[in-house]
Amino acid sequence: MLTGAVLALIAVGAPIMLVNQDQPAPELVLTGHTRAVNSVAITKLDGRMVIISGSDDGTISIWDPTTGGILRTLTGHTGSVNSVATTELDGRMVIISGSDDGTISIWDPTNGDTLRTLSTPIR
């Protein structure tokens, strides 16, 4: 459980570490991805802070930073997820992910549905 202000998120390999400016050791370590984490984003979902991560295991995880638990895992990419971002689309928050499978996906984080997938040329 977080007790202070998070200074940084550090993704080294599969775990994500939340570092508090007042403590030398990670305050919380998020484990759940089976391969390296490539991208992390922080946003609010339904009024609470969440952490979103994309991994070489092809999944996107939505984390509760107060408990360290995974709230939802998004699946659908067939390659590494290299980037995750959030934005508002049509009045609701969405997750956008880019993958080595040559796709960019737009996700509804409340139910895990893929709203749209765009193919990109792989070079």
C-alpha cells in the first residue's frame, strides 16, 4: 500500500517498482507480466488513479497502485506491446497501444473490449 507521494515508476524487466521520495527501497512492486515491461502510463479511471503497462508478453495490465493488484488484463496483441497511452475519445477515457504485431489498438479500460484496431506497415 502506498503511504506517500510516488516519485517514480521504474520498469526493469517484468516488475514495475513504485519509488517514494521518502524511502530508499521501492514502496510497491507490481508483478504479473511474464516478460519485460516496455511502457507505463498513469491516469484516472472512474475517479481513481491507475497504472497501465504494456509488455513483451503481449498484454496490457491495468493496476491498482494502492494494493498492487491487477484490475484488468487486456489481451489481443500477438506481439510485444511497446507503447501505451491514454486519452479521451468521444467523452470517455481510452487506452491506445502499439505492438510489434503491426497494430495500434484502442481499448475500453472499463470492460477490456477492443474498440478499434489499426494495421500499420511493418518495416
